[in-house]
Amino acid sequence: MPAPIVLHYWPTPNGHKITIALEEMGLPYEVRLVDIGKGDQFQPDFLKIAPNNRMPAIEDPDGPDGQSVAIFESGAILQYLARKTGQFCGRTERERIAVDQWLMWQMGGVGPMAGQANHFLRYAPQMDPPQVLPYAQDRYRAEVGRLYGVLDRQLATRRFAATDDFTIADMAIYPWASGWERQEQRLDDKPHFARWLEECASRPCVQRGMAVAAEARAPKMSAEEMKVLFGKR
């Protein structure tokens, strides 16, 4: 059995992308928690692997040419794991193009916009003093809704986001999209998106990936954690 991939992780949507991928691909892995509320992402040892001080990151002892490799950025990790295993990246060149398109769509759209929606709808109002900013709330709520509408129309033509097969594009999108209620979205006008959410959620590997270290994250972020995450560095 190959040596396990070391996953530097915290149970957030970006972290869940990689646990889902590792579960779906059947790769052995070892989790090392990066408690972002305590500032672990700023530790020198972690910055050697992930210089942008963001998790997840991986270290694969069985990298290219049998040499160890460290990778940061969740999209790059997904593409690497798909190439390594030959799984979940499309069966033809046209399918691979579609997978890359929808993966980049998540990285450049859903992730950043849903992250901002979460921030201004959930976290900013809890700050001291509270930051309730209707313009920002409306802007990011609306943009997330627009993006989910784009996905709904795409899913009217195929089973999953990029192809009729589950791919790394779905692995990237689902952890963010599963938080649609926290992002103050609706499903009654997006039937294909709703169907896709249910199908992704029913996959055992998705369930296991989403459950990794779930107990480590408190239901509500403390003032000190918000200071670490949202303060100036």
C-alpha cells in the first residue's frame, strides 16, 4: 500500500473538496488539522507548504517520478489527484475541457462569492461593533443566486456539472453549494440544482468526506477567532 497523502485541513468547504476527492478516489490519507481560528495557517512550517496561508494543502510522498511533492490551492490539488489516479476528470478531451471549465467556474465564482455572502450575512453582524451592511449583503446574496441559476441551467442538460459523470468539478462545487441556506438562497426556482444537491449528498464518499473532523469546528465563531481570521495581517 502506498504511503498516505498528508492532508493539511480544517472542516470548511475548501477542505471538504479534498476529503471528498480522497474518499472518492480511494487514496489513503492522514489528516493534520490546521485550526484557522487559532492561526495555525500562519505558522512557518505550514507557510513552507502553503505560502498564501490558506488550507487545504497536501504532501504526497509518492509524487511525480516517485519524489515527494507539496501542493496548495484546492483546485490545483483536485487536478493533481485526478491526473494521479486517472479518475473523475473526464473520459475524453472534450469532457476534460468541460471539467476544467466548471472547476475554474467554482474557483473564480462560487467559492469567492459564497464566501463573501457568508461573511457579510453571518459573521460581520456578530462583530463588535456589529457590521450590518445591506449593500454588501444584497450584492453577494444576489451574485450567489445568479451563479446557482447558471448551474441550474447547466444541470438541465446533464446529470452532473460538467458531464453525466460525477467529477472533480462537482467535488469542488458541492461543499459550497450545500450551504445554500446559510447564503440565503432558494431552491424552488432551481429544480435541477436541487436534484443535483440531493444526488451529490447521497454519495457515501461525499458523506464521509463532509464528516471528516466535523466535531473540531464550533457551531459559532468566537470573537477571538474572528479577529484571527478577519483581522489585518
